[in-house]
Amino acid sequence: MSKTKQLQRSQALIEFALISPVLLLLLFGIIDIGRAVFYYDTLSHAAREGARTAVLASNRLPTNADVLATVTTQLVGAPVTEPCPQGPVTSATPPANAAWLYVTEPNPPAVVEATPPLNAPGGEYAAAASGSCSAVNPAGNNTQLQVTLRFNLILITPVISQATADHIILRAASVFRTEY
């Protein structure tokens, strides 16, 4: 084998070694963006279905448990919990790759109100506020309910995750009027 061919092969190997980190970063960045779009679309769909469950009239009025069950079936592969189901919607961060569910009035206030609004599905009954959570008051008379999901997406690309503080918070909300 001639010396020129060996030098050319070595040059190609060095060029590949210099370019491969950029290519891998680009590849995993595309995967992260794809995951973010997938989860945002799935969250939007789950919020719509949860709101639809919260406002439907039937012989048994819906409860927060019904809304949580519906959202959980729509958001496959990600745990969903209700830290404070009637709000207020906090700015706290959910656990990694998990979602928090809130059923509130549209545009809920950031603090607990003295007179809590009608912000629960019809099957819930009045209850005292526990800590920083709002009281549970049943909605009715064609009032609006908002179902909000907050999801903590952990990225897999190290450089991008460092630029976004290791996570992205996705939020989806849907507002429907009660049918009861």
C-alpha cells in the first residue's frame, strides 16, 4: 500500500472524528425536539379529553377521579398526579417526565381566594381548603371549568439539556362549559 493512500485514509478518519460529535448532537437534538412536540400534542389531547369528562352531564356527575382516570388513559407512559387538584396552579416543577393535573376555573388566581370559586366537577362537594390548596366547590349552571396539565420533560441531549436547565415545562389547558 502506498504512503499516499495511508495518509488519505488517516485524513478521512480525522475528519470523521471532528464532524461526528456535531452530527450526533444534531441527531439527538432532533430526537429531543420530536419528543417535545409529541408530548405537547399528547398533553393537549389529554387536557381536552379531561375537560370533556369534567363537564359531561350524566346520571352520576363527574369527579376529579374521573378526570384523572381519563387523562391517565390518554397520557400513556407518563404518570399523572393531582398535587392540588382545585389549584392554584403552581409554578413548582413536577417530577421528571411526569404531569400534574389541575381542575380549576378559567384563569385561576395565583393565591387561594377567601371565597373559593366554583371550580370542581359536579360530583365534588364543598370542603375546607387544605394548606395552600383551594376548597372544592362543585361547578354547575353552565359555568366554565379549565383542565390544566403541567409536564416536566427531561431532555436526553446533554448540551441542550444544560441550556434549558435540564428540563422543559410543557403546559396544556382546555376550557369547557358544564352541561349540568
